[in-house]
Amino acid sequence: MFGLAKDLKKVPLLAINGNVEFERSLASLIIMMSPMTPSFCSELWRLFTSVHKLTNEFDWSSNALDQKWPEVDMNYHLPLQLKINKHDTAFEEVKMPRQDLEELDQLKAQQLLETTAMFSNYLQGKDINKVEFVLFPSHHAEVRFFSHNVKISLKEARQKTQGRKKSLNSH
């Protein structure tokens, strides 16, 4: 939500007027903020709907709180995350369109992550005891690899990966 607000602030003023994408984005932002600030967003929605109506995706006669919750565009790139053991932070991410991400199964996701530098540096050739795949629709997916042979912290892994990238760039 904050990323959307930040991106909307970057749109040049000349590009705002008559822009359906900007209208949809701003309306979605107001709808997503409405549960946290209902009075403010209700007033904002009332003012917004008195000026803009380029798309029919919203019920302009209803309040912001009564709108359908916005969905992530099917072409928007979401992360497939590689997690190791019990670490909650992703060691690696592969971005892909939402549509492709939501069509993944465990085998396809695992094969995709096996091509990453983090996998080849820390999991390749190790005994992997268990693999879990979880899809969080419209948000992300994660593959968690469990191995007794891998004892590494996220900080240590990132430092080693950065060091390898620097040495590769210097050649």
C-alpha cells in the first residue's frame, strides 16, 4: 500500500488528468486505507468521486468501505521465495507474473529455485530432508528447504553472496 502511494506521488501532474490507470490506482489506495481511517477515506472518496469517473470498475455511488477489495493485476510480478530451514526471511526471490506464480506446483517452484545462486551455493549437493511449498494467492509463494547439513544465517549467506558478486564483477 505504501509502495503504491509512493509511486502515485511520482506521476507527473500532466499525466494525471484523464488517466484511467491513475484513477484506478488512487481509488484502490483509498479503498485499502479505508479500514484504518474510515472517516478520512469516506470524505476523500466523496470528493474523489465528485471529480473522477473514467472507469466503471467501482461503484461510484457507494462509500469507500463498501467497495470491492482491489486485486493484484495478473501481470504484476510477485515473489517466489527460497527459504532454508526455519528462517522466516527469504534467502532468495524470483519475481514472476501473478498468473504464472499462482499456476506453480511444488515441483515447478522447486526446479525454478534450484537455478538460483543461493541454492547452488548453499543447498546443491546437500541432503535435503524435506521440501514445503506454500502459495499465498495474490501475495507470494515460498519453497522451504529443510536440511541438517546447512547451518547458515541469513546475514552470513548475504555477505558471502555479495562477496562472490563483487569478485565476479571485478574480472
